[in-house]
Amino acid sequence: MQNMINSMKGVGLGVAEFLTPVLKESKFRETGVLTPEEFVAAGDHLVHSCPTWKWSAGEASKKKSYLPDEKQFLLTNNVPCYKRCKQMEYHEENEAIIEENDEDGGWVDTHHNADLSGTQAAEKSSEMTLDPKSEPTACGDDDDDDDDDEEAEDMEAFEESGMLEAEDNATLDTSKLKGTGSESGGASGESGILQTRTYDLNITYDKYYQTPRLWLYGYDEHRKPLTVDQMYEDISQDHVKKTVTVESHPNLPQTMCSVHPCRHADVMKKIIHTVQDGGGELGVHLYLLIFLKFVQAVIPTIEYDYTRHFTMNSPLSTR
């Protein structure tokens, strides 16, 4: 029933988008929406900052006249997804409302009281905060200046010490392998080899909502397309068939999972005002870098976001 409702909504929105005039005047700061020109400018900045993303022309028959021929949508391919969302299940006792007076019920941190370790702690430490004085540094360009001050290893002395002959405990013993298959796309039971799913992600411009829209299509470790139900395993269960639905791609002859853009402008507007309240100003060219961070709540296990140093003082939750 939900799929039928989503399908009917999709048809209705398609008609509405066709009838909606192209936004000509910038309303970014007032409402959080984009003109097609601003979308292209933000896309150019994303491609420049993070070369894993690139522009695509798409199908010629589906070309949008209000966008440049070679810049119809953005894409990145083979994005890793190491685990299923059920491995990050929500526990109510770990939730805390950070800002109670917010008109939408407050910002919610779903792991506030959790005992984090390993990669979870690393993720926690890099949550999005808004610092008006800094811009995001993309593609994981970590500062390696400190390494330049360290003395180089004396390789001749290392070889003479016999360390090259020492057994490496981390080396995989292939004689013990019995198989590498995995039904869920997660860790293999007997071999210990991690079976990784990958996703192709697209960002299009939605003329009706006047915001970016994220699309995703997944593959298993053998590059075999995932079923819809399998892709739903990698999406926050609070958003499956609600915020995320399967629809026809506007620039390609296929259906893909899509994050519905109805709340994107509202979230961006809140972020803009947060930066302004802190004495800063958010440039429209940063739109897609921020967009990719707040949609991470919908697809938390798909590791597409390689940006750094852009955090928000109150953790963001889309609802």
C-alpha cells in the first residue's frame, strides 16, 4: 500500500514539477532553496573540493533545458558500505534532546549516552558543527605537516636487525580460507574477509522543491545489483518508504532509491540562521558539502562523505 501511495505521489509531483517555473531570483538566505545557476555553482565547488564527484550529461532525451548540457547531475561511483543499518540499531536509552526549545521538538542526539569505541568514537568526534570562521576541507586532506619533522627510518639498520624476516601476525593465511560468500554483504563468517557493498550516488536538481536531491543504487561484492529490499537494509529504518522511496531517475532510464527533498530547504535554512547567529555567513557554494552531511542521517553506513572540519555544535537529526 505504501509503495502505491508513493507511486501516486511521484506521478503528481512529476506533473507539478513540469508546471513549476524555473526559479530565477536567489532565495538561498531567506528560504534555503537554490536557482539552477546556484546548483551548478555549488556542484562546481563540490567537484573541485572532492574529485570523487563529477558532472554527468545523462540521457540526451532527458536533458533539462535550465541546466548546462554537460552538467545535468552529479555522480560518484563505487562508494563503500561496510555494514547494514541494523548493526547500528537505535536504543532509546542513548537518546538525549540537546535543544528543547526548538520549534520542531529539539535537536536529538541518538547516541548521546552510548559507550562509543573504535570507529563509532571516531564518527562521534567528527559530527557536523558550524564554525563561521572555517570552511570545510574536502576529500580528507589531513594535515601531514607534523610528519615532516620526524627523522626518517634508517632502512639499512632495519634490514640488518632481521625485522624483515619476522612473521607478520596480520598476514592472511590463505590455507585456512573456505569461502568468501556472504548473504548480507557484511563480514564473511569463516574466511574473515569483509564483503563490501558499493553504491553509485547521484545528485540532481529538483525544479519543484528547488533543492538538490540524492539518488542511490547499490551493488554486492560481485558488482551484482542489489534488490530494493537489500538497499533498504542500508537505509535508516525511520526513513524507508517514507523519506526514501524508489522512483524513476530524472536523467537516466532507470529507477533508483531517492531521498525525498521536501525538508531539504527547511534544514538548510536552519543551518544558515545558525551560522548567522554565530556572526558568520554561509556561501551558497558550500550548499552541497553541507547537504551531503545532513543526508548522512538517512544513509549512515554509506561512506561517501570525505570532508573534514565542518561541524555543528548541536547534532542534527532529520525527521
